[in-house]
Amino acid sequence: MKTYNTIFLALVLFIVCMSAAIMLWSQPISGDLTRISAYPERWFGWNEPQQDIPSVINTPRQAGKKHILVIGDSFSEAGRWQSLLSDKYTFSFIHSGKITLADVLARQGDKKPDALVIETGERALPDMYGQASTFLKPVTQCQLPVETKENTVSIEALQEQIAKLPTFPLIERKVLPNNGNNISEGFHIFKLYTSALIKPKKRKARVLALTSNQLFSNTKSDHILLLSKDFLLYDTIDANNLKTVHCTMQAVNQALSNAKLPHIILTLPDKASAYQPYLADLEIKQRPALIDQLRIDALIGYGVNMLQPIRTMIAAGNKDVYLPNDTHWGYKGFQLAAALIDEKLSTQLSEKTSTAVTQP
């Protein structure tokens, strides 16, 4: 019996020591992509300081501040761009799968927002506006403008808008474990490594080579860590469903306009699409990204396609617009979103106030 106990204790000690050693080498997990993959923070953790932007998701209404209802998924649920605008607005958040357009339009009194932001990531667009949409009954027929209006914005204009936003203290990524939970992450990483060796095609993240090593601040900066289900890498959409996405998005825009509810229909590129011009793989580099095929210009005054502004920021030399270890933005991405959202909201809300004042 003592022999079995000794073997068991030795096995436990071996696992604990192995987990600690793996964690010391890999570094504590801080990103969603390193959490679900067998790729270590040592390679893909960000090394330039990030602003420590607090999360603001639901805040009580306040006199003198417009209340914004945000409908979205994990991007908006993070509450970072909302925090950058909390001096001007209060916010509430509802997950896009838990509300319909009819519910929004039926809101009255204290439940009715002053404005609405519908935020959708690229890979979620077919679910939000396509044939499987629950937000609004899918619309399959509509008229689109003949010509596409290029959504261009200069880096100088973006920097001017971002300079008006509040700033927060800088933080550095933790590279050494400081508690038992960090040590236990070593065993989690070991299981991921083992699973990746046995079933490499089941990995939830993948690494692609880049043509530049100046896009991210991580150690392995000549490669990009991506979610395997980024639209560019995983999904396809046929012409009929693409048209349904267009038409349903237009129908949502028209319904909100008819209700005179200020709103923004915000579309966010997947990380793969944002950095597509820098991918070394020519086949993937030339694939049509879904967000590139969308006619956001048809939503005149209400649509914000983040693809071009994000690529402008990246091309200007801004590192970690998306975090190298995550699917989400770094602080520069959230600053950009806040600046563009505020510009659209301010214009619409001031126009609504002006109209209300001038009406007899």
C-alpha cells in the first residue's frame, strides 16, 4: 500500500513540477487565442504596454447624457470603447442573440434609448443578417446603389479624433506566474499541446506567416495567430445569402430611420481580414473577405465599416491594433472605434435636437 501511495505522490509531484515548468517557459495566459490553442504567450504575448481601459457595459442613466443601447457580441461586451465615451454617454448592452428589432422598436419611456449601436463581427454577419437571422425576418430582395462609395479616411483625421479621447494608465503583460492558478494553467497548456499533436486539424487557432514583422509587438512578430473560424479562413457564403445579408441590413436601417431612432450599424473585420494585405500565403491573401463584399455605403449616414480605418491605422505603423494573442483589439483599436462611433452619434443626435427645436 505504501508503494502505491509513494507512486501516486511521485506522480502528483511530477505533474505539478511539469506544469510549473511549462508555465514558466510559456508565460501566464492572457489572450483568448493562446487560451484555446497550443501556441504560447512567450511567442504571441504583446510586449508593448497597453492602456488599462476599464470595462463599461451597463451604466445608469444620467441627466445631460444620452443613453446608448449597444447590441452586439463579445467585442462590445468587453466595454472598452464604451469606457472611452462614458464622459458623454451612458450605456446598456444586450447580446444580439437575445433581442429582436421588434423588441427595440417597441421600447418606451425609460427603456427607450436615445440611440442604438448594432455591432457585428465579420464572421457573425451571416447569423445576424443572413438567412438564419433571428434579429429580423430575413429580407431577400432589395435595391442597392449602382456605384460603391469608397469609405476612405486619412490617418491624420483619425489621429485628430482619437486625441480628443481620455487616456488611461499603461500596463505591462505579466510574464511570470504569481499564484496557484497560473501554475495550473501549465497543465492546461500541456493538454492543449497533447491534443494538438494527436489531432492537429482540430486546433481552434492557426498561425500564418506575414510579410512584415512590424505589425505586432510579440516575439514571433513575423507570424500572426488567428482564430480558425475567421471568415477568411473557414467560412463561405453564396451569392443568395450575401444578398440576404445586404438586404436585411438595409431593412434594419430603414426601420430604425423610419422610427427616427439615431443608430449606427457597425461592422468589424475579423483579425484575418484586417491583416490580409500582409499575409504571405497568396491564396488566402487573394480570397474575398465577406466584409469587403458588403455594401455599407448603402446605409448612407448610418453604416460604419471598420475595415478601411483599421487598415489605415495598421499601415501607419501602429502595432497591436489587434492583440497578437487575441481575437480582440488592443487599446488603439478601441480608441479608433470610439472615435468613429462618437462622430456618427454626435452628428445624428445634434440633428435630432435641431429638428426638435425648429418644429412648430
